[in-house]
Amino acid sequence: MEPLEVPSAGHAEVRILAASPEVSRRVAEVLRRCFASVEQRSYPAGSEGGTRLHLTVDTTRPAEPARSWLVTSQSSENDREQTDEV
């Protein structure tokens, strides 16, 4: 497995895996309403027609509702990398 490249400060890489391109686009649209979107890439996923969408968001420019959520959220000890994530 290749090491993951960490996005620049203030940016987050989001990966969406869905059964269809339309479903992944809907999820990406919700994220775009909360954060400025920098980049989007879409790939086929699996032999059953799934779609994988990669989206880069700029967390330094949050819009509502993300802005109010970010103000009140805090990291916890349970926040850690999942072993099954790529």
C-alpha cells in the first residue's frame, strides 16, 4: 500500500463510495454547501457499477451549517484512524 499524501493545511480529502454516480454527486453537493470545494474526481468502483468520488474541500472557508458545527465540535480520545480506511 502506498503512503497517503496529506492534503495542505486547511484542506480535507473526502472519499465517497456509492452504488451510482448520482448518489455520490448528491453527497458531494451537500459537502459543497458546507465547505468550498477545491477539486473532484470520480472513478468506477467494483464490478457491480459502483462509483468512487474523491473530493477536496477547503475547511478554512466553511459555510453554514458547517461553521456552527465546527465552532462547537471538539476532538475526543476516540478520534483515531480506522484500520480499514485507505
